[in-house]
Amino acid sequence: MNFHIKRTFESGYNDNNQEFMISGKLRPQAEAEMVDLMHDIDQAATQVRGTFFLNVKRLAYVNNIAFRALSRVIARLSAREDLQIVIVTSGVLGWSTRKFSAIAAQADNVSVAEYDRDFYPGQSFLEDGGFIPILRTQTRLTWRHERELLAKHGLKPGMQVADICCGIGDFAALVNRAFAPARLLALDHSRSSLDYARKVAADFGMTDIEYVHGDASAIMIEDNSFDFVTCRHSLQIFDRPELILRELFRICKPGGRVYVTNEKISQCMGEPRGDSITAAYVEVAALFAHFKMDLEFGPKSRRALIDAGFADLRMDSFTVANTDGDPQEFAEMVTAWQDVFLNEMARDRGDSPELVALMQRGLQDHITAALHPTGYAGWPVWAASGQKPL
Amino acid sequence: MCSERAVDLIEVSMGIHDFSSEWMHCDRISSYVARMVCQTRADPLFSANLFSSALNELLEIVFLNHGADGDMTCRVRQMGDVDMIEIALPCDDETLEFYRDVVGSLDRHDIQDLYHAALFAEGQRDARLGIFELAVDYRAKISVLEQSGRMTLAAEIAFGGVQ
């Protein structure tokens, strides 16, 4: 990929994806300032057969002078009957999809694809409002371990902190209370989750958390902004976690740390009926893999952080267990998993009744183990962090 | 649009000569004002991006269409969910006529077609384009008020309802 650094924007063509990307800000005074960019787009398109992607998902600002120039080059390209043009926008920017859709309306072979919607396969299962109680329970269960781990991984009071993929914001609220950060930004791409997060924060009188709608793979935040960046249980549900890690690295200050947690769901365990439990979770991991989510990511976190450029790696694992506190909470969490995994995901995959029964039996055995007076039930989680080199 | 009392949020003022000496002033003022105004909103980045996009278009129009001497003052007030952007500027008869003509055309039933025609027209850019965009895409209520050699271009926008 060849990138040309311009004053307010970057652009480049990736021939592997037949994609021309423009990011940053386009607010020229005259169309003449757009000549080089238009030429680059034209040149890129000459190499394309089939579909040409014009990626503007990180183009944060465009004035009408630049927009008219872009529309003209797209109109020129749309005259090529062999070419389909897809303009990739972002729902994170309130104007982007609407504005570029006006260009798409001008020609049959030009369309707009809102990137965020396509980037999170399977995520709808986890965004449904019914999943919220289980997320709160999970956070409550992991917080017992993470509160101490976070300090070990470098989180201190007074830091500038970002929680990326914050979900319903309960972890951010706990961090706010326990670590009193100087700034706390919590970002997620689910508006319904953020609405819930804001409501919870308001209920608890917290007015100092910035809840922000955003795309974790294209965060609209300046480089080197935060001392400590967290991203929990999220790399495992995106099919391209390296894109998110690249952004976590970018917004982290040099010397700051990025902290991630992930699972290895197949290692959920319990006794009695350990074999049944293990067999079920191996199938659950395969079920998630079908929807391009890697719930086995936990132990891979270290390698992923190293590949993303982090140094001074710290890695821990902990097991959330029925013996931590209230076994009923653990059982409720697995009950909610049953609902999502079996009633929604397995159904959508078209699983056989036998396979559904195997998973159903194993998860039920996990619940039984959690509530059994002499039983043990565990859910292992990996926490990893790395420092952005100075 | 709302019966609540307006709250002053921010005011930026500079001589029109200075303002129109550098195109990037539009970008810098719109970015700064948007960041300040939106910092306490529910989604500060999302709001500031929309706010800056709208304000920048207004400032670019003022950059190109203004009278000879005096100050350009950009003031933002808030009334309920509505932001009121008011840009006061020096004006002559020609400038005032331009703004009055644009605002007068916003009531047309085919304003969306007019906007898209201007957006995709060949040749010189239609000077009214930015105001058309605010009226159509941002559903802004735009008005012009003249007072002894100066005028105020005002836009009332409920950014929460834009998307």
C-alpha cells in the first residue's frame, strides 16, 4: 500500500482489496486542491476489475467543495459498465452515510455500504437487550479478580483511561469508582448499550464518564491520548482483532499500557459430570467460530499484543468460580448463555437436535455443578497487557 | 422551536478582514466551537463532528460573502434540544440580498431537488449550496436579520434529530 501524507488527510490504494481509502479531513478552499487526490483515485480505478471500494469510513470531515470533487470522480468512474463502485461509510459519523448515499443515487452501479454493520458478524446476538443482565453478572463476577489485576497491570488513580468496546458501561463505572481516573472515555458501537450505560451512570450520579459511540477499528480519537486503554472480552468476538489492536496501540500514549481480557471457552470446567461439561463447551467454541468469533482467543492474547508492537507483556489468567461468592450468580450466567447459545445461535446455524441436546446437557451440568453443595464450576479468563514503547 | 429560555454557550469574534484572510479559519473555528459546545453532551465526539460539519459550511459561506469592515461574531446558544448558531457580520446591499434570496428559497417545496441539483451541477459551485445542505440534511431553520449595516445569519438545528 502506498500512502501519501497530506496536510489534513491520508489516502492510499490497497490492490489486494481493490480499495482506495481516504481518512482525516477534506476542507479545501478550491477544487484545484483536490486534483492530486482525484488523479490518485482515477489511477487506482484503472487497476480494478469488478468492484472498486472507495473507503471513507475514517473521513471525519468533508466540505461541499471536496464532496463535489469526489462526486465528479465517482460519476466519471460509474460510466465504466464493467465496474461496481461501493462507497464504504461509517455509521459513527452522523452525516457520512446520508451524504454519500446522494452520490449513490446518481448511478445504478454505485452503492453505499455502512462499514460498522458488516464488520461485526454475530454481534447482534450479543447486543440484544436480553443479554444485558448476563453482561452485568459477568462483570460483577470478573471484577472480583480484575480489581487487583488492573493495578498489577499498571492502572493507577489520576490516569487518562479509555475503555474500548465498553458494552453496557458497567466496567467503566467500576473503574471510575475504584481508580478515580482523571479522564474516562467509554466507547462502543452499540447505541442501545450506550443508552443503557448512560442510564446506569445517571442512576449512580456519575457524570464524569464520556460515553462515546464509535467503531473500535476506526476510533475518531487523536493518537497518543490515553495512559491506560482497556478492551475486555471483545477481541474474541471480532473476526479481525488485529484491526482493533492497531487502534488501541494508536490511541495509547507512549509508555502507556493496553489491557485486554479474553476467554478460552472450551476450558470451562466443572465437577461432577466433568466430561459432559467439557464436551458441551468444545461445541460452543465451534459454534462461535461458525459466526467468526474466536472464543478460544484468551491464550492467544500475548502473541496478538506482541504482533501489534507492544512491549513489557504481562499475562495472567483467573478462573471465575462458583466458590468466589454467590454460586447462584454463576448459575444465572450459564443459564443466560444457554439461552443465547442454544435458542439463538445454534438455531441460526441449523444445528441438529442431537448436537443441541449435547450442548444443552453440558451447560445444564455446569449449572448443576455450580449449585451442588460439593461441586465446582469454573470459567477461565485471560488478562494480558502490553506497554506502547516510548 | 422551543419555549425554553436560550442559554449562551460560546462566542468567538474577530475582524472580518482577519477572518477572511485565511481559509483554514473556518475549519479551526468550527472545530474549536464544536469541541467546546459538545464536550458535556451524551456523545461528545459524535455531536462535535456533526456540529463542526454544519458550522464549517456556514463559516465558509460567510468567508465568501460579507461586507467590507467590522467584526465577524459567531455565537452559539442552546434552547432545549436546539442549538442556535448566530453569525453576525458586516454587510452591504449586495451581501444582504444574497442571503435574503437564499433564505427565501428554502421554503420551496422542491428544496431537496434544488440542493441535489446544486450539489452535482457541473461548473462553478453554487454559492448557496452550504445553506441548502443545512436546510435539507440538518433540517435547520435559517433566518437573516439586518440592522444598520450589519446582519445576522442564524441557524437553529436540533442535532439529536439529524441522523
